[in-house]
Amino acid sequence: MAEIDGKPVHYELLLDGFKLGIASKESAKEIHGLNPGQNRGCEIVVWTEDTDSAIQYLIENGATMLSHPHNFLNDLRSGWVQDPDGNPIQIVCKRKNKFLQLTM
């Protein structure tokens, strides 16, 4: 669970290696500067091994780009597409440490 000003804004569910995150609309607005859809929904967070490839696949198959993949926090890479109702879907992965890969 993640918090903003002491309020929960992000939860993650894990089942058999599949991780799904659900974030509040406030999180999408305050942290990422997005404008979520008009319904009372939330931002869905989908974890992947490669954000750039996943976003490219989604765009090639009809998704609408909201935010190109970019690095944020210390170790995450994320981008957003839009669902048919206008809600943001975050595609995120842990960034690999290139320094560790080169020295191992």
C-alpha cells in the first residue's frame, strides 16, 4: 500500500506471479499529472517485465497513449494508456540496474 498525506492511494494484488495494482484517481492526478476518466473508477496498474514493449504493443493494437514510458522514483519505468471509458491504465516495471548487469 502507498499513501499520500496519510491516505491510502495504491494497493497491489499478487496471484501466481501476476501483480495488479489499483491506484486512486487522486494518485493519478497528484503524482503523475493525469486527468482520469469522468466515472468514479480508479487507475489500474499493470506490472510487466518491459514497459516500453508493452506500451508499444498496446498502441499498435488500438490503445490511446496518455504518457510515454519514462523513469520515475528510484527504480521504476512507467507509461500510461487510456481504456475505452477514458480511465488511465499504468504499465510499469522495475528498471534493471545496468551497472550491476555489466559488473556481474
